Amino acid sequence: MYQVRNVTDEILWIGASDRRLALFENIFPIPRGVSYNSYVLLDEKTVLLDTVDASVSGQFFENLEYALGDRNLDYLVVNHMEPDHCAMIGDIVHRYPEVKVVGNAKTFGMMKQFFGTDFAERAITVKEGDTLETGSHTLHFVMAPMVHWPEAMVTYDAKDKVLFSADGFGSFGALNGNIFADEVDFDRDWLDDARRYYTNIVGKYGASVQALLKKAAGLDIAVICPLHGPIWRENLGYILEKYQKWSTYEAEDKAVVIMYASMYGDTASAADALAGALAERGLKKIAVYDVSNTHVSELISEIFRASHLVFAAPTYNGGIYPVMENLLNDMKALAVQKKTVALMENGTWAAMTAKQMREKLAELKDVTVLDTQITIKSAMLADQKKELDELADAIMETI
Ligand code: FEO
């Protein structure tokens, strides 16, 4: 059965959700599924804006056929060439032999790489500022390199004031009939997945997102149509403010997130003791995570959210405990910045991981690591309560 909803009178959402996929990009757990959004503009000419992942192709074509009715497809605009959106380009060309494919020079270069053809006989190559008249609508093409790939662009429909924002403003999570952010409790049910999507997928490219936000500020936008997750047609300031913070690496919350790795529970116990000491000093909404059984993408999301981080880990083979090292490496890969960090280390005979973590954190921009730190020898005993209090005080002084 087709599932199509109107975004405006002439723009339809024809996307589909996958609730079976376990790992997005074969890395990120998506227990709430994911949607692949695709849109059709029905003007004097018909336009499809991006396709979908192969896994939902059946639903997508049912939706597209319903949306078009007995009309042909005139244009396919390709805003992004990652396969979760471009997988159906070949099938579209096969089904609609007269369709023209619109992309930029890099788009067609990637088509050749993925499909062995750049569809030259039907390609329309656009660059920054180019437009496409479709009747009463004019589509404006705005390049958005590295949001999230080099070829990424966004398309703006000046008539309905709709921005087709590619990966920008996307989120993990299947759409459950409610395709608009104002139809769901976004803050309660979607924000964590939107942050996890942004920080892990696009997080490294904050400067590129800033460049796109500046371009977007020059457009009169009423609706934001991303390629994943809910569409924004109300309260755009909410998500724009989140993107402003995330892309400049500013914390959303003045908050402490404690992340520990612990082989036998002793480092965990010390981390919990620190959380308790902070709570006694009046700190609220403290978060504590076991790095070994929390997916690194959730930790990255929390790291972007919070102003203050604590890393606690045992020394392992003379180095950093592997899951903690993986997290620190991921922080560097995603260009995490502007944090205050405290360290706790454990070592039964030669604790040295705080020094090693400190060296890794020194590679990050604007990250302050407190001088006060705790070394545990096997287990934190009551005689270290003074050190615990000193670390808690040092953290509180910076909040
Ligand atoms: Fe959902 Fe960068 O693609």
C-alpha cells in the first residue's frame, strides 16, 4: 500500500522506513529504525528529489507511482550520493527513460564510480546559484560540500519556501505516520537520536555545517525537508539552535558525563563514588556510562551534549584500556572541542593510563584537562575519600 503525505500542496513526501536494519552504515545501532525520505514536486514538470536505500525500494516505487499518477517523471535531483539515498537512480532511469538527472560535477563523478556511468546523455550539471524552472516553482541549488560528503548540495524551492536539506537536520528513527517534527514529542523522543545522528555522521564537519547555516540564513525558509527523520515546518529555531551549537562544538548542557571502563568493578565503583560526591555538592543530571557496554555513538552524542567529561579507566597492557582508547580516538576523528575533562586511572602495579589519556586529549582543540586527578591502586578505599572530594571540588569550581 502506498504511503504518501503532502508537505505542501505540490510537494509530497514519498519516503519509507526500515525497522529491520540493525546497524546504519554497518556501524551505528538503530533500535528505532531509520527513514529514507524522498520527495516529489508536482508542477508543470515533475521532480523527484533524491531516491532511497535499496532496502525500501519496493515501498518507494509504490509511493512514487501513486504520487505521479499517470504523469511521467521529468527530473531527478540528486542532492547526495551516499548509497542510502542514491541506490535507486539506475532503476529510476530504467523506469522513466526520459528523466533528466540533475546534480553537480562531483555528483556525476560519484555516479560513474558507483554505477559505471554518469548518465551523460540525460545529465544536467548545476553549480552554486543555478536554478531550474519547473513551471510555477523555481529550484535553487546551493552547494553544501562535506555536509556530509564532498558532492552534497541542498535544493531550495522559493515558491513554497522549502529547503531540501540532504543529510542536514536528519535523524535516526523510523517515521511512524507522523512525518513532521510538530506531530511528535521531538524533545522527548527524537532529540537524542537527532544528536547521535548529527554528531557521529556529520560531527567532524562543523565548519562545513556553519558555512551551510550561513547560506541558509539568507533564504526565507518555512519548511526543512531532510533525508532522514522528521520534517520541520514549525519552530525551526529549535533545530537551528541545536545545529548552531553542535556545529560550533558548544555544549548544550552544563553537565557532567562520567565514562568509565572497568574490568572487575573497582573503577566503576570509584566513578560512582565521584558521581555521588558531585551530587552531594548540588550537581544535578549527572550521567554515568560503562564504556564497555554503551555504544560509542551514544557516548559521542553525550560528549557533544555536555560541558564536562570524566574518563576513568584501568591501565591495560601498559596502555589505555581498549574500549576507552577507541572512544578517545573517535573523539579526535569527530573533532570534539571545548570540553573540561577530569581523569581517574587504575593500575594494580603500574598505573599510567591517565598520562596516556592526557596525551590523547591534548590533540583536541580547546579541551582543558584538570590537573587534579585520581590514581587508584586496584580499588578505591576509604582512605582516598579526601582525593575524591578534591576532584569533585575541582570539577565543581569549573562549572
Ligand atoms: Fe543518509 Fe550521508 O547519507
